[in-house]
Amino acid sequence: GAWPPPGAAPLDVAGLYPRLHAEGYDYGPVFRGVRAAWRHGDALLAELELPDGAARDAARHTLHPALLDSALHVTSLLGDEAAQAPGTLALPFAWTGVTAHARGSRTARVRVTPGGDGTRIELTDTEGRPLATVASYVTRPVTADRLTRRRRHLYTVTDEPLPATAGRPDRRTWAVLGDDDLGLGAPAHAGLDALGATVPDVVILPVTAPDAEGEQLPGAVRAALGRALETLRAWSADPRYAASTLVVLTGGGLAGTAVHGLVRAAQAEDPGRILLVARTGPDGPVPDRAALAALLDSGEPEARWRDGRAHAPRLAPAPDSPGPDRPWGTVLVTGGTGGLGALLARHLVRAHGVRRLVLAGRRGTAPELHAELTALGAEVTVAACDAGDREALRRLLAEHPVDSVVHAAGTVRDGIVDTLTDDMVDEVFHAKALGAWHLHELTRDRGLAHFVLFSSLAAVLDGPGQGNYAAANAYLDALAGHRAALGLPATALAWGLWATDSGMGAALDDTARERIARNGTPGLTAERSLELFDAAVRSRAPHLVPVEIDTAAVRRRPDGIPPLLTGLVRPVVTRRAAASAATAPATDGGLAA
């Protein structure tokens, strides 16, 4: 019959996608397929068309996903918005009677008919031949806050298996620093100085910390870190190594994790010249040279080797799976008299009803904060205690038993890798990593409700000039995982920048803040950071990354999209239009779903 049928009233679709965007639905150009629409009685009619780039893929699909998705967009024209509560989104809940009749179409006509049991959707081609039928499509309202605000800016690091690659001839020359105890089959040299005038294409630095526990573990961590730093300093400073690649092969485990943060900072300062490969533990499997060669060819800066396969770290939205609330009881906050510690102390009292606080700091005096918290109804102890001093911390905990711990103490002493001294590393490591280990050991048998570690984004991304700080915080991230494996409470929060005058960000000048924003990780407000703190603690995940990601800024980075973010940020792909040779971005600027 005629299309559109007689009596069909045209609808304005020009504002459809801007309106959907304002309501919380984001669709890129490929998914904006509604070209025209009409109302015909109780039904809606529409014409759908794939853009040129997607149309080329239509033959590979029974029904192209973007075409079906566009058919669902038509349902938003039914006028049910008034029945939908403000701040909610209607998401697919149930499909019944779905039938595909033909395949490969790039255009479609659709009829959407509401009914008591759901909405019926019928797609035909331009000749009226059936393409697909959905007997009933049902949505359910979900609050936008539940979908976005609670989890937005809260991420976790996942492992993405890298595709296995067929062995290709490898003509690189190789060398190993130290003894080749891992059986890598490359000539062994005592150190970089022993390589001679001709530097091999690939130099492998195995870093395996000896087994250690208890009070010996921090020393083992520091020894592994020192070995890696010595080599990285020379690698960065000496132009002889400019054409070669350093492969840092770690033994994994808690003792070796600080090295990961240091190496990531070195990679940020000297991109393309260092590969980090982490094993599952000192006794874990070792990738052979063919596997290492494939990793070098992949362009990935980092991989984790397990189950005979390489896995690349990727940032992904944290799952929304809150655990049961646990009362905080008496809370120890290290760094509690500093800027972030004070913000957190106020929040614990106001939002969580905490009535006993022990605020530990090196200065040990905070009369105004003490008075403020006391006025709010809390019993507050302010103690001069360096968390890195095990004996002082033991005395504090003996005098003031606690039920929860928040380790927010820390210091920065920045410098690029080839200028880092052992003293600079020790100063940062003492406050952050050593303090965390002492807290773990001295409270592990106390049945804590919460054990929260304030880590940093620098440990996983964008830590140039902060190799020592990145190393200490990477250790905190691993310590949280270690505690979780023991069945102990643990949450490490690898914070992005707090846009406040408190915390480590307070020392940044405007130039540094602008650089961070240009890299795509602008600061979080104190209010938003505290909301993320609450969400993270509820989640019970051992390692989370609270950070704002500006996807447009990430795409503009001159060094490209960091591999860690490729699961979140789509690259801009331009497609040539068939008639005009114009190009259009293939994404909407949002996070990948």
C-alpha cells in the first residue's frame, strides 16, 4: 500500500536525538537512524537508514544492530514520557516473539504499535517485505542516578586477553641482565655496563623479589625497587640505549608490585622504549622469547602473563554490587590532620555517624579541627604518630583500639626517573607503603570492619615525574588484593586529582593542573570524591580507581589514547561520505558501553 498511508500525520524528528541526549540516552551517528516519522492512529511509522559506513557492514548481519536500535528509538515518540518519573530512563526489559524474515538490509520501514502486553514492532523493507517482527517489547524504568552517578567515575582494572599471534621470524638481538635463572635463552650480562659498545635490540631485566613476610617484606620490596631504579636511571640517561627496548620482567607477588608503578612512570617519561611484563608470582610461568617478541610487536606497553597467555590491563566501569553496610566503630585516620584527612574525618562524622575518631599525623595538633568535630558530637583523639614508625604505631593502637582504618598519610617528592635518588624513594615509601604494611600487620587479627588505603592514579596511569610515588601506591593497591585474598577487609582507592586545596593536589601549580586536565583526567570536587568514597567502600572491591575521564581530551592527547583506556574511550574514526567526500566522527564523544 501507499507509504506513508493516507491520514498519517508527520512528526518532527529533528529534535529526537537532542531530546534523548538531554534525558540521558547517548547515541553516536551510527545509531541515529530515524530519518522520518508519522503518527497513524495509535501506531507510529518511521523510516530508518544506516549511515554509509555502517551500511557497508549490513550484509554481515541478519539485521544490523544499529537498525534494530533505531527502531526502538521510535518508541520514545509514543508519548509515554509523562508516565515516566523524572530522572529515570526506560531500558529494555523483555522481548517476546522475535522473528527475523530477511537479512542484509540497510534501510527499513517500521511500525510501532503499543498494546497491553508490550509494544509490537514490525520492520519491512521499502517494498513492504517483512524484515523482522517483535511481538512484544517491554521496558522498565531505571533511575539515571543508579546507572551513572553511583558508578560514574569509579573504575576497576581488568585483564583483557591479547590475541595469540602466530610465530614470526624474530631477528632482534637479545640480552639478559643478571643470571638467566628463568631460562630465557639470551646472553647474560651482569648489568648495562657489561653490554659493551653494541647494545642488543632487546634487554631483559628480570626483577624477582625474594620470598619474604612479616617485618622482612618491606626490605624485600625496597630491594626489588632499588634494582629496577638503578637500571631505569641508566636506561633513561644514556643515549647508547635509545634504539633498544628494555623489558622489565617481574615476578609478581606482593614484594614485586612496587616495581610496576615505577616502570609505568618511566614509560610515561620515555614512551615506546620500555615493556613491562608481570608474572603471577616468583614461581609462576615465564613467557619465552617468542612470546616476548609477540608482545613487542603488539605495541602494548604492559602485559600480565598467566595461563600461557598475555593479558593487557584495561580500565572498566566498576560493577555495581554493594555489600552489606558495616558500622565503622572507632576509626583511625592516618594523615588525619592533613587536608584530605580532615575532609574525610568530617564526612565520617556527618554522613556515617562515626562517634569516635583517632586522627594520627606527624604534627599531632589540630585544635580547630578537634573543636569542630567535637561540636558535631564526636569523641576525637589527635595523636602525633608517624605511620611509618612501627613501634609508635603499635603504641597508638594499644592505647586506642580501633574498628576501622583509613590510611590517608603520604608525601610527595617528585622527580623524573633519571634524577630520583634513593633518599627520594625512601621518603615517599616510608609514609605511604611502610605505613600501610605496619597497619596491616598490627590490625590483621582485630576483626576490622573497614581497611581503606588512599592510593593514587599515578600508580596505574600518567605518573611522569612521580616514579617513587607511583611505586609506593602500586604497593598499596597490591596490599589490598593481598588482604582480600586472606579474607580481610580491604579497599585501595587509586584517586585521580581532587580539585581542592587539600591533599597531594594542593602542591600543584596551575600549569600542572592544566597538564592533567589536558591528559583527560581533570580533578574531582570534594563532594563528588566523598560520594565515590562511600560507593567504593560499599562495593567491597579491593582495588578501585575513582577518576573523572574527559574522553574528548583523551582523544586529543598527542601521544594517543593510552592502552589502559581503550576499553572506555573510542578512537575517532572518520568515514568518507559516498557523495560529498565529507567526513564525520563515528562516535558520540562518550564512554564506550
